[in-house]
Amino acid sequence: MRRTRNVAQDAAELPSRLKKTIALVGMMGAGKTAIGTALARRLDVPFLDSDVEIERAANQSIAEIFARDGEPFFRERETQVIGRLLEGPPSVLSTGGGAFLRAQNREMISTRGISVWLRAELDLLWQRVKHKSTRPLLRTPDPKATLAAIQAERDPVYAMADVVVDANASYTIEDMTERVLAALKARPDVLEPLS
């Protein structure tokens, strides 16, 4: 059965030019990388991932950086990398789950781009991250409880984002990408329609 389209979906498919970088923020497992990749493809701009850029610069995984140098060191490198990436041409930037907590990062993103919080419920996040061994903050005796505690601490900060788009387990990557695009269409400072 073919789904019926709605106005938001139709608007999201109109070609647009990105005027500033879209920084995706939110919890681990919210879909920042998957949605960011699809969004960048739709907008025909580069997709950047701050965690990948940090790993490339350090020639180490995030988990290795945490283990060797600690979280404060990692957060300093993260701020430097996000600042560098925001200086480039407009793109879609996936940020690490903790990046938006730092006021300096929020200010840089607000000044040079727009923040989009991909908001997801705990159960959805847990389903997406429970089998991954690449999450250093979840290496605890009760990782789901740890995830819940991290979310409770971070959600009030994520709520400062410029745009909020809710995730749902039933949404495909395409569905979420369309929802982000539809939300951004209301922001002429971000997307300029192409005639």
C-alpha cells in the first residue's frame, strides 16, 4: 500500500541551498550519523562527523582517547575540531553526544550554524546502542541505567537547540530526514529555496 504524502513531505523535497551548517545534536543512538548522511545527500553538501574527525586527527578511537587521556582532554579536542569544521562551507555536521553540553560549543554552533536536536525516548536509544562496544560512557555494570542517567542530565541542555525533531521507532531514515527538512524549511536563514 502506498503511503499518502503530506504537505511537509512535499515541501521537504523542493530543492534548496544550505546557507549555514546544520549541527545535529542529541544522545548516542539518536541517529545523528544516519540522518546526517541522508540529509547531506538530499542537500548536496558535505557530511561531517566530529567524532570521526577527532579519531582521524588523533589516529585513535574515541574509546582509546578516553582511556589514555580522559574525558576532559577529549572534550578540548572536540571543541577545537567543531570550531574548525564550522569555519568551512555549509555542511551537515554530526556532533558527539556530549558536545552540545559545553557552552563554548553551543555558542559556536549558534553563531556559525543551526542546532537540530534529534530527540528520542530511552527505549529507542537503548535498542540502538545496547550491542555496540564503541560507547566508552556505557562501559558500566548497568549500561541501560547509565544511559538513562546521561539522558536525564543532557536533555535539558539539548532543549536549548534551535530546532527539535522527534524520533520514533517506526520512522525510517528517510522519514526522519524529511521531518528535519520540513522543520528547516521554516528557517529562511538556513535554507534558501532554489527556483
